[in-house]
Amino acid sequence: MSDEDSYEMNEDEEEYDFEYSDDSGSNSSNSSVENSYYNAKGLKDDSLPSACTAFLKVVIDEESGEKTVWGFKCLKQLIKCHYAQGEYSKMVEIYKKLLGYISCSAVTQNISEKGINSILDRLSSSGNQTLLHDIYNETLKFFEDGETKNERLWFKCSLKLGQLLLDVDDHVRFQKVISTLLEKSADGNQGTSHMMEIYALQIQMYGKMRDTKKLKDLYSKATSVQNNVPHPRTLAIIHECGGKTYMQSNEWEKAKDAFFISFKSFDEAGDHSRLRVLRYLLMASMLHASDINPLDSPEARPYKDAAEVQVMTRLVSAFHTNRIQEFENILKRNEGGVMDDKFIKGYMDELLGSVRKQVVCSVIGGFERVSFDWLREELNGIEEEASDIYNRFKFSL
């Protein structure tokens, strides 16, 4: 897929509900500019440079006259053309001109928001951090320094800048962005509408820092926010944090429930992180010694055979059928790199202890006496574990 294809917006995004005045002269002018726009657009398939020249002519003509919504649309097309050709510096300059149209009476707030949002959303997945940094900064500068204010766009862009800074581990500047977001959210008209998004950003940062205390506090705050329906990915990040927090305090059932919400939310958002969290859900379910296999749920069943989940699927199967040797062999061979996940690895000793005890309980439940050597053999030769269970069994008689 070419860069042009990857950035090309749906045609529906280019069609807006325009409001024309009754002035015949204005209509005639609009019609002429509209024709120029579509003529330029028709050149895109054959020659992007030619299309750029035609779009730019419309913009230049409007600089000395009346701005129209068609000039705004031409600037959007120029942004896409320059992006497809890798002309990022030109793209930023055109984007600055596009921002200038926001205050134009011919471009309604609805049209300008849709246009800017479509650009921000498309570019956020480009992976070009320098370009993203420039675009986000120009957007924030425009709303902070100019007379035009748009809190929704400002918040959205600030959140995206925060995510970008987090991705490159620029924690100092990230904290400044978070502080400004919290201040604006408290003092402005946004109320709690963006609080969960802000908390989700903070959770990601403190997760990198392994600050358990902060994570627990943020999870509590995030789940206390009322009257807010966040993006599914935001909800997923928050509840993944909750699952890990509950795991640290050995609250396996609560961890299982939180991971399930996180998994479903990542799945709804179409985020590949769903498979990582599904592995955590399976681990929490085993530690909880639940008889219910999460993979039997309608939400998880489609991913039962996914490569990233297959090893955990086999572990769950061995766990529920008390095949301790198979369980341990999977871990020893680090099949599927299951032990490469530090979070999973941190609970494997606990999980092994759980599966061994489950094996013993199922085997010795009907006996009044068992020998230590037999018990050790059943536990795959783990003497310390056998001794602990043997003594508890002996004194319970």
C-alpha cells in the first residue's frame, strides 16, 4: 500500500452540508471556486504535483479575496498530496494555512472540527514522530495564542501530544502537558468529560515507572468518574491497570474481572493489545482456580487459536486437567515466549504452586494416608512443595 493510499480519506469525509447565502454574486463565485476544486481533484490520479499546483492556485486566489469553504477543502487536499509525496515541511506550512480558515465565516465550526479531527486522527497512526510533534504544536499554538478558541480540539490535540511524548519517554514535557490538561479540566467547561483520558495517559506513564502506589490511586480515581463514556481503548487501559493492581494484592477474582473488561474494551477498539490482556485474564483465572474457562466466553472464543494465545490455552488445558508435568514443561521450554512477558513471569511461581496444590487435592482427597515419596513424585519431584503440602495434610487429619 502506498503512502497516498494509507492516508487517503473516504470521500464521505470530503462532503459537508454547506450553507449558501441567497446572494447570487456569492453563489456565482462559489460555483467557480467549486469547479476549480473538482478540476484539481481530478488531476490527483494522474499527477500529484499537477493537482498540488491547481489546489494551491485556488488558495492563492482566495488570499487576495473572499475565503470560501472550497479553499478550506483545497488545503485539506494539499495536506494529503504533500504527505503522500513525503513533503512534510510543505505539509506543515499548508496545515498552518488551514488553521487560519477556522475563524472564516464561510467555514462552520462543525466543518472545521471535522476537517482538523480527520487530519489529527489519520496522522496519529503514521509513526512519524517529528511530523506529529510539529502538527500538534502548531494546533495548540493556534488555539492558545490566537483569538479563535475551541476547547474540544485543544483537549484532543493535547491528549495526542501527551501520548506522543509518552511514547518517546519524554516524561518531563509529558508531565507539563498533563498538568495543563488537569488545570484546564478543573477550571474550564470540560468538567469530567476528559478526566478518564487524562488518567489513562498517567496510568501508562506510571506503569512504565512501576509506581504501584500511583497506579492504585489513579485506578481508584478513574473508576470514580461519573457520567462519562470514554473511548473503549481508554477504558481498556484503565482496567488493565486495575487488573494488575488486584494481582499485586492477590485478589485474583477482582483481577480476573478487571482483565475481562479490559480485554473486551481493547477488542471493541480493534486494538491488538487485546491478546496481551487475554493472556493476563487466563493467568488470573488459573490463580483464582476458577472452574470457568474464559476462552469459552463468546468474546474470547474467536481468539482461542491465535498464535499469541495458544501457549496460554495449553497451560489452561493442563491446569484444568491436572497435567502438572505438561504444565511445567511448557514453562521450562518457554514455549511461545510466554516467560518473556515480565508480568506473567512474575506470577509463575505462584501459578505453579497453585497447580501443584490442585493436583494434590484431586489425588489425595479420598485417602487417609499418603507417603511423602509418593506425594513428591506426584508433584514432579518438587521436594519443598511436597513437604509443605504433606505437613498440612498430616496435621489436618
